[in-house]
Amino acid sequence: MNDMMKSLRDTKVEKSDLRVMVIGAHPDDADNLAGGTAIKFARAGARVRFVSACNGDKGHHEMSCQGLAARRKAEAARAATMFGIERYDVMDTPDCIIEPDIAQRDKFTRLIREFAPHLIFTHRLCDYHADHRATSQIVQDVAYMLGVPRWCADVPIPDVKPAIFFLSDDFTSPRPFRADAIVPIDDVRNQMLDAMREHVSQFFEWLPFDMRMPPEDVPSPSDITDSRNFVDKWWCQMKRNDARRFADQLREFVPEGPMPKNVEAFEMSEYGRTLSHAEIVQLFSFQQER
């Protein structure tokens, strides 16, 4: 499909024609904030890629930076297989030093042009982590430059202008998150949790340490039931909260049947291709599995 909007105007868009890219700051951000949606797009035949803007080398209390970066890249690759997506790119920028500078614009432009996604997902600019904010800024900085011929002139300009969506958050300054698209994920919850469980260094080591959890409260990753419930309890609260706070909008995406308990919500950026509400509903509505 060369022009997503032409297809949307002329006929019902086929999700199998889509290319979807989720750009998080660290290995596990894309998984945590859009993992269920990625599974659904991939199952529908879309090509889906995750990107980590940083290599994840700082997020541990015991491991060396070099060893951790290698470990997190391997964890991301295993998670990609569990999600059923085609690739997980972990960029080589160390944690905590990424900046929205010219070098990063060049990197991101080349990465995005090569894949030519129809949909890009990334963080909002209001976020507690500097790496998240920088990643968001870089994506928005290159949104227009993707179509500038003399910028990165050796990389062809795609014939698709991507629509850009922000990943959900609960920050209120400068304004609360707005849900333009909502994807119920109850039916893919276990697959999502099993993929997230591959990030052992994060969900079972670093984050429990960072949260000062007693070691005895952290289950073994090999215990499927307990570790699923652990990841769901501590790192998937947003999915339950969003099902409640956006309940009035859910029926547009789930016209019949029980209301979902877990959803992933996204806000459309004005910097990418603008989609109408009807087009968003069409793109983000999926057949619920039983």
C-alpha cells in the first residue's frame, strides 16, 4: 500500500498492508506500553518493529554497563519472538545521555525511512524520564524532515507519511493524556505478559530493587503463573486504569460484548499524518478473540 490515506478513502484498509513502528527509550518500553497492540497488529498481518533509542546499559544495580547492554539486547530479541513481531532494534546510544541533537535526527531519519512505517508510536514530551522526553522530541523533530529531500539525501524518501501516536501516561502537566485510539487487550494478555517476562533484568531485578521490594516478594521468572501476575500487578496498572478512565469511549472500539478490563490507549500527534476519527476507529478496531 503506497498511500495509507488513499486506501482509507477508497476502501477498507487492510491491516496486513500496514507497517507499524513503536519507538521507546529503553528495551522494554515499547513492550510495556504497546505490547498488546503490537500483538494484534502482527496477528492481523502487519509488519511490526520495536525500537529502543538507548541500549539499556544503566538500568541495573549490580551488572556492568557493557554486560547489561548485551543482556538487554538479547532479552529484547527473545521478547520480539514472543510478541510475534519481525524485529527489535536496540540502538547503541547509552542510557542517560541521549539528546535531541543533529546526530540523533540523522539516526532516526534513516531508521524510519528504511522501514517507511504507516504508524509510529512513541512517548509524550511530558514524562518523568529524560530519555523518554528526548526520544519523543527526536521523533517529533524528524516528523517533517522525513520528507525533506536534501536531508539525509542518500536515503530515499518513503511514499508514506506516517501518522504518529503517543503512548499512554498519567501525567497532567501541561495537560492530561487524550485517548484518540483505544485497543482492548484482554484476549492477548497472557502472550503480552510472557513476552514482557523475557526482560528478566528489568522486571525481576532492577525495577524491584529500585522500588525497594523485599527479595522474597519477587517470584522466579520461571514460575509462569506467579511471574505473570507479578508483571501484571506492578507494570500493567496503566492498562486497567485506562479501561476505567476512558470507559465512555471504549464502545466505539468494542461495539458489542463485555467491556474489556485492560486496554492500551494512544493520542494522535499533530506532527504526523492527521487521521479522522472514523479512520482511527477503523485502524484500531480488532476482532476480539475468545
